Amino acid sequence: MSLSRAPRDIARKLAEKSRAQSEGWRRETFTLPRLDARAKAREWFDRYPKAAYMTEIEFWRELDDGRIEFVIRRLPSAD
């Protein structure tokens, strides 16, 4: 049995493992004006409480036009 230790093989195995672990997450991306973005995030946290769904803002940024782009992720565990 030959175990390959080439960097590309290690990278591929790590990518596969990472993909398998992240498949359980549900993600949604929004791009909204600041107040609407805040309301949408509050809606998600009210609907999917952090304690049950591990809901979190995974990424956010302010765009040049002042809108907020953000990604919310949660587990579907209690669906």
C-alpha cells in the first residue's frame, strides 16, 4: 500500500475534508441598505436562535454605495 505525500494530494484530501464538514451549514447572502440589513439579521437570529442553530454572520462588508453585503450561516439541526 503506497501512501502519497505529494503536496497536491495532501491539499486535495484537506479540501475534501473541509467540504464534508461545511456541508451541514446553510448559508444565505444578502445585499441590503444598512437598516434593512440590520433588520434582516435580527429576523434570522429571532427565527433561528444561536443556541439551537449556531446562527452567525459569517462575513460582511460595506459596499461603495453604502449597502451592506453579508453572509449568514446556520445549522439545519432543529429544522
